[in-house]
Amino acid sequence: MDTFVRSHVTVESTGPPGPSGGVSEAGVGVLEKDGKKYMVAFGGWSGGSAAPSNELCVYDVAGRKWEPAAAFVGGGGAPPARCAHAMASTADCQKLVVFGGEGADGELLGDTWVLSDPTATGKWSWHRLPAAGPPPCRGGVLTAVSDRVLLLFGGMDGRKRLNTLHSLTLTESPDHESGFTAAWAALHPAGACPAPVDGHSFSYSPALHLVVLQSGFASCNTNRRYMLRLPAKSGGDPLGGGGGGGCCWVEVPELPNEPPPRHGLTGVFLPDLGSVFVAGFGGDGGSAFDDVHELHFAAGGEARASAQFEGSVLLSDSLLPPSSQWVSKPFASASADAGACIPKRTLHASCAVEAKVLVFGGKDDNQYLSSVTELSFASKPGDVPGGKKK
């Protein structure tokens, strides 16, 4: 039974305080300030200047408007211009982490930066973290699994696509100007590792305590997905206290109504609907897509114990019961001024706030985009999220 009312609205940008032009392969995350949530966009390939950018823009989620970045960001020089970098905010929405990407001269970067307010000045500031990280790459995807631990998967190192997995752990340190020390570590989960890939999505669900890897370009466009099952949390460590040694890759078999193969997509779990995975957009190398797909997992950690495998291939799992299938439902326009259609886009960025997905930038079939599309999921009257009656 479908329990959601879906709506969409697209907010165009005509320049500052919004993006100065269309941009693809940017990064976004969510930061909280004074009780409000903001989508922060950084970098990307500028369609206007035909070069990577280090522009930072701040979007008021509740107000559906761009705000002057100077009102939010204080000292600390910004990271160098880049596109196709890995970027994510931590679970507490207090830190925004950037790794790698492609620089202004086409060189691959391997630096790590954090945007935060470590001394409670009321403004965020950039700081480069001196941690030795993974090899420089573009197209890797970061996802935060806690307030201080993030995971990085995939990308390209200039010669080949990657299927390596790394963790980044931030530890509070008043002696460092950023307020943190950082440590990268290579992880080697059990199970059959996914093929090297870029243009994929990689998203963590706190409700399920797992990460979903969806689609991307391996030797061709794919619609395959894997779950990265994480060990039981130990002492606040989302990786179980063993450095990620208890992680396991699980390939999910084909499900009914599979989305078409693609790369340049995004996929997220909705914070208020933690078992609902939303993936979409992207392209096939020739055309950009405007479709949105949902995969509904069963809520509840106890379901994890009933999974059955043949090697690392999932046979059955109460997180994905036998009736599981992809669904694609229409989104009604939330504004009389908004277009009836959701804009096509690929090589965009997205993040989730409460029961909303915010989709920023990218390209359609003809131009670079600077707009934000908001996809909202509201419970139908008489229902609460998850489908239970009031």
C-alpha cells in the first residue's frame, strides 16, 4: 500500500547569492546553523568558464532560497578549485568534508578539507586536514556513517576505475585549528567486492546500519547494487570497533521494475523515512534522465539476522522481503508557478533533509544547470511514515 503523497518544485538561480552559472560534478552537503538546515554546494565544473570552480553557495532549505555565503563563512581560505570531488556532511550536520577531485589544470587531487565552526564563532571556516589519504582520484563518493566517520568508495585514479573502500575518522582535537585530527584507513570487507566503478551512488541508512551502492559505470552502464553491511556498533564506533573488519559486501539480486542502467546518478536515504532509498536522474552517455525510483527496505535491525546467502550473493533477506520491488511514482507540482515536469539532469549532486531530496546542478541534454529540484514525501492523511495507521 502506497502511503506517500509526492510533490516537486524547482527553484531557479539567476546568479549571486546563488550559483554564478550552471555547474556539473559539484558537491553538496547539509549543515545546521541556529536551528535551520542549509544545503551547502561547493565546486564543480562551471559551464560558463569551462573550468573547475571553488565557489561556495548556501541554500536555505525551509525558505527555498539562496543566501549570501559571506553571512555563513568566515576565516580560512577555501580549497582550490575542483570538480568531481567526494563530499558529504557528517550525521550531526556540523561538518562538511571534501576529498580529492580534478583540479584546475586537470591534475587529480588527494587533499582532505573540512568546513565547520570548531570554536563556535557563528561562522563556518575551511581547514585542510593533514591526514595522509587515499591516492588522488576523481569521482569517488563519500557517505557519513556517524558524526565522525565517513566512508569513501570508487572513482578513477587517472588510469583506471577503482573499487577500493576507505574510512575517514575525525577525532576532536582542540590543539588543531580545525578542531579535529583525521585518519584515513583502507578497509577490506568480506564478500565479493563490486567491480571498479565511477558515476555511482553510495548512501548510508542509520535506520538499517548499512550502505547501498547503486549503478554507475564499470565496463558499461550498470544498474547493479550492493549492500555494504556494517558490524554492530561498539562504544559509539559505527564500524564495530574493529576498524571495519566486520564489514561485508552483499550483492542484491535483480528486483522487479529495475531502473535502466546509468551513471551520473545520485541515491539517498531519507532521514525521516530511514528505510526508503531514492535514486534517480543520471544518464546513459547520450541522454539525461528525469526518472525517480524508490526501493523500500523493511525497517528494524532485527531483520538483519534473517538474511540467507550463497557465498556473498543474497538469496533472501527480511530487509528486502520477497515482495520487494522498485517503484516509480509521479510527483505533483508543489507550486502553481512550477513546471509540470521534473527537469532532466545528470552529473548533479543531491542530499536529503527530513523527508525531502534536494537535487542540485548537473546537465540536461543541452546545458549546464544551476537550479535546485526539491522532491518531497508526505504521509497521506491517516498514515504515518512507514505505512502504519494513526
